[in-house]
Amino acid sequence: MSNPELTPDEVKQADRNRRRKKLMAIAFVAPLLLFIFVTFVAPIGTMLYRSFYHPTVSELIPETLDQLDQWEEGSSDLPPDQALNTFAVELQALAKERLSGKLAEEINRALPGASSLIKSTARKMRRAETETLRTEGAQLLLDAHPKWKQLDVWRAMKSSGAVLKDDFYLTALDLERTPEGEVVQRDTQIYLQLYWKSLKIAFYITALTALIGFPLAWYLANAPSRVANTLMIFVLLPFWTSLLVRTTAWIALLQTNGVINSTLMSLFIINEPLEMLYTQFATVIAMTHILLPFMILPLYSVMKGIDPSYFRAALSLGAKPIPAFIRIYMPMTVPGLSAGALLVFIISIGYYITPALVGGTEGQMISNIIAFHMQSSNNWELAAALGSLLLLLITVLYWLYDRLVGISNLKLG
């Protein structure tokens, strides 16, 4: 409501000033919002979209899929000859454009062994006349290889042609769909074990960084300024060193003829080298060293603000040093400890460079498999499904953290 003491012109001027301030605020915030959208929202949205959107097969053989839509998968008969003729023509076109390998790769994911079938048949269809394939393609296809008479091949082709599918999420959860459409557990567990192993490794790293970082942060917070500043340089030193350099240094330390094994053998502590490199142990140790500053810095910032008079008051009232430290001092460090643990846990569960270099097969995490599907197998959809499930897992864990250890739930005393 306008002020009755202001004239209409003054009211309009005040409104213009408010609008100008709002526009200036939006202009200041817009670059940050754009940056967040381009580097965070858009990539995650694309990943979520690609995890269930897969139009590759439908773009390679669209007419064949239209014909197969009229065929019942549960039928005991092969698709009609018209569908087979259409597929023979489209397979010939793909062979001439050197795209039959892409189709073979896609169908092979649904039916292992179909890759060689499609590639060999494509070479034969390429030499045939197109008009002949339009009328006799079905017979030429069945004569090319006896596997084309199997219903599983055509069922796999029809299921692979779906644009929107949940198959990649089923694979990421070690599930599969039977020909009858029932979802069952796979005989071999791969990805669920990797998720569980990644959680364990991340927990080990978080626990080790807390055990090492807590006393060091306490000493830094209570040491003289000159000593604390000097030691802080060593804490921050990893940030000034390349990640690859730090990881390579651990390879030199942990390998069979490395520094640790050579030292232990020269001191006659061991008789033969220990297998430390390319193990889960190597992943945990190397990543603990790399992520230790992320635990120390939040702890140090909280400990530096704790008034030492609380601890001295407890001692003056007759409390023993250790019980007083546990009951008075440690609860006040929980915000820093929980923040550091959250940082280390979330960063470690998504790490892939260090586990790939020092962990080997035993020390690999789910992030390494995601990177493999993106860089080597070119199965971006499965990589997106695995990444989406990892994002969901971290979100659930963060929600539990916020409910159980969130700042609003902390009770200092």
C-alpha cells in the first residue's frame, strides 16, 4: 500500500527504484546461475535422460521395427516374411554405409553372440540385388545362417528397438528380464558387489582420515601461531601437487621392488616382497593421503573457534583429562568432524583416477566401471544408469546424514 504522504510521482519513482534493484540483483546472480546450469544441471540432466533414452536401433532399422510391432513376441512362429524382407533390405543398406557393426553391437547386448551373426549376414546381403531382397529377402536371410530361424534373435531385435527402456537400470542392478517379461536376478553379481565395495572403501578412507586428521587438527588449533602456520603449509601441500604425481609416488612406494618392500627386506622384517600394489589396500592408503586435507581443514576451523576455558573449567571442577576431553571438547568438534567426513566420503566414492592406477582389479570402484563404459565399451546408456544410481545412493546417504547428524540435530554439552 502506498504512503499517503508521498505524491504520485514519488510513488512511481519508488517503484522504479525497487524494480531497478531487483534487476541489478538478477544481473549479479545470473552468471552464477548460468554457470551452475551449464556445469551441473545440464550434465546431470543429460545423464539421467540417456540412462533410459536409447534410439540407436530404432534409427538404424526403423521399417523393420514397424513390421515387428505387429508380431507377437510370445508367438511360436517367426515374424512374417514381409518383416524379414524389410530387414534384409535395411541390413544391406547398413552394410553399404558400414553401420552394420553398430547394429550388431546393439543387438549383442540383448543377445550375446548375435554380433557375429549380424556381421556375417550383412556381408552376404551386401552382394545381393536390392530388388531381390524386397521379394526373397526372407529366404536369403534364413539360408544365410540357421540362427535366423530362432525366435530369440527376433525377440532381442524387437526389445532392442524400444526408444525408452529400463534395461540399463536392470543391468546396473544385476537384474534381467526373461522372454516372458519377468524380472529376475542375474546368476552373476557384478555391479551390486561393486557398489558395496565402493561404499566399504569410502568408509575405510573416511575412518582413516578422521583417525589421522583429528589429533593433527587439535594440535594445529592449540599450537603457537608460528608453528601452526608452518604445519598448515604441509597440510595444504597436496593441493599444490598434481594428483598424478601423488598417485605415481604411491606406486613407487608400494610396488614389489618399491621403497617399502626394499626397506622391510633390508631390515630382515620380511623374507619376500609383500603384494601391496594393485590391491584394495593400495587404494585405501593412497586415497587417504590424497583426501586427508579435506578432513583436517573443517576440523581445524571448528577447533580454532572452541573456547579453551570450557575444558579448563571441567578440569578445575575435578574432571579427569580424558573424560573431560571426551565429554566436553569432542562434542563441540562434531560439526567439523561430520562436515569433513561428508566431504571425504562423497569425494572418495566417486574417485576413479587413483583406484585405476594403484588399485588394479581388486581395488576398483564403481566409478572405474562407469569410466570404462564411457571410454572403452561406448555403452553410454549403461554408464548413465550406473551414474544415476550412484547419484541416488549419495543423495539417500546425505539425507540420512542430515537427519541423524545434521547441524539442526547437534546438541552440544
